[in-house]
Amino acid sequence: MDSIQEILHTMLTSHRLLHAYIALLILDNGWLLDNGLAKLPPMGWMSWGWYMCADNCTHNPNKCLDEKLILSVADAFYTEGYQEAGYEYIIIDDCWSERTRDEFGSLVPDRKRFPRGMKYIADYIHKRGLKFGMYTNIAYDTCMRYPGSRGYFEKDAKLFASWDVDYLKVDGCFVAESYLDHAYIDLGKALNETGRPMVYSCSWPYYKLFIHKHAANYSAVLPYCNLWRNYHDIMPAFGNIYYTLKFYEKNYENLYKFHGPGHWNDPDMLMLGTHSLTPGMSRIQVAVYAMLSAPWIISCDMNMVTPFDKSLLLNMNLIAVAQDPLGIMAKPYQVSRLTLWVKPHMPMKGDKYHSFSFTFVNFEDKFQYVTLPLSKYGISTNESYHVLDVFAGKFVLNVTRKDSIEVDVPPVDAVMYTLYPL
């Protein structure tokens, strides 16, 4: 009991009182997600957003979910600077298996598309210092009607562990709400008991809200999942991205308190590299995801990534905000016809004064000009801040809390400033 009290004392003296309360509940229950992973929002690549269920390789060999594709992503990460920027997970989504389990009840990778199996792919990825992710569903079938894991949680968890999987995305199609509310816990426990740490990505809140029409209980989800989907699938279309970002803006008060190191709200994949976004639209998505401390999981054909896309995906000033160790979810404000996101983060001056990032998002079809008084948005020191234009990559001025910043944001675009205390 003394050790529990020490843990709670440490947690209660921090700013995360809610997390301490939840920790006590889980200690009483005797189990919690104990993998020590995702202390920063995961970065990587996932097949679904661009390739979806690309299992008909004879009909469409240029858009095929197969071994060649996955190994090519690993090569691109390794040789083109993505790994050095923090991208590490390469995740195979739905449609990877045979249509039926084998005679022993085991999942089997599609023999034509993945002829050397998943352990070979995992080894290939690991030799490059990267990590390997896979997909399943808590129902009998996956969302695309491949074999799911219901009735096989322990067996599948051991299989994924034997393949050296580092990240598991788990969907929630085709189940009753009463089953949903314990299945994610049960599968997570089976993963934990394998002894192999695997990032556990859940879709639990999404299915609660949008399929079963009940509010998600994030205090119940938080102890069991490293990250969780809140909203619909991202697609390579800006209208879809717009509604996703508006969901997080509207639901900030319900989401931010459950968000931080080891447990992240997940707005789904980045759609850069799909030739579906203008430069301004691309800046909007990456900037808001950085402000949200959201996972940066891209989904594209790596051969389609333009130099402009790559300049955003490898913008280290932007990634520094996205990967800030405090993991604070930015707060949205409505300023004139702009959405303003404000995020305190590292580095700090004297362990007292945060750096701040301000992202101005314009969804309108004409320029929007605003003058922003900094004192209203958390700037507290009377000394100066050095202001970095994140997309331009240059320092543009010095300000104090008494000053205002003037911003003219182009149509359907974003401007992002980071303020470092001097």
C-alpha cells in the first residue's frame, strides 16, 4: 500500500489530478495498460487513407496492398529523411489476411500479396530501425469482412507478438455497444499479457458516438488505450478534413483533459502526398494537427510526395510543436472570421514561462486580417519573445505581452507563429 500511496502523492502534486484519480481506480482493478509507449504522439505511415482495401492487385497493380508496398515505405523512411524527423511506425491496415483462418484457428497473411509472411516484413522494418504495425477488429469480421479477432483475443495477441508487431490498430465494426465497452479492455489485456509492448490504437470513442449514438466516456477509455479515434475516417478530400478539424474545435472542452503523454486523441491520417490538397489546405491540416499534439500518420504513395509536401512533412520547427513533450492540446478561439489555436509548449524560460504557438486558420475564400493582442492568450512574462514564422522558417520580429501581432491570412490557408521567450 505504501508504494501506491507514493505513486498517488507524486501524481497528485502534478497538474494531472484527473489522471491520478483514474490511476487509483485501475490499481484497485488490478490491471492497466502497462506498455510505457506513445509518450509522444506516434509518427509514421498507414495504408488505409490512400490504399484502403487494395486487395485486387491483378486489376490494379499500381494501387496494391502487398509486401512490395510496405517494404518500399520502409526504404523511403530510411533513405529520405523521414526516420530522422521522427517517423517510425509503418502500419498495415485492413485487408491483409486470407479470407479464413487456418485449420489451427490462426490468422494467415494473404499468401499471394504477402508470400514471406509478416515476420519477414517486421524483420525488414526493424533492421532499418523502424517499427511495424498491424490491424484487427474486435468483431468476428473486420470492417472489410476479413477475419476479425472476436473469440480469439489471446490467440491473436500471441500471434501478433510472435510477429514482433509494435503497434496494433483495432477497429470496432459490427458489435453491440455492450460488447464494445469491454472488448477493447479484454483485447488490451491479452496484448499486455504477451509481454511485448505494442502501441494500442482504439476506435472505441468513435463507435460509441457515431454508431451507438451515446457520448464517449473518455475516463473509461484513457486507462486502456494509447490513442483513440474520435471522428470519421479521414479521406483525401478537404471537405472531410474540414469537418474533422471542426469536430475538434467544437469538442475541445470534452477532449483536452484526457489528452497527453501515453494517451492521445487521434484525428486520423495526414493526407499530404495524395495530390488532393492545395498548398494552403496542406498547411491547414499539418498546422492544426501539430497544435493538437495529434499523431502524425501519413497515408499516401510515397512516390507521389511532392517537394512541397515533403517540406511540410519534414519541417522540424513544425514537428517540434507537434512532438512537444508536454503534449498539450491547443485551445481554439474564434477571432473575427478566423479560427485561432493557441498552444503552450517547451522550451520554457526558468521553468516558468512557456513558449507559445499561434495558428491562424482561414476557411474563407478571401483574405482575413486580424490584430491579435497577446496578453489575452496566456503570454505572461513582461520580457520579449522572438517570433518564428513556422512555414517561412525565419524569425520575423520581437514582441512583448503588451504588443499585438498583425496577421493577414490567405484564403483557405494557415499562418503559424511560434513565440520563444528571451
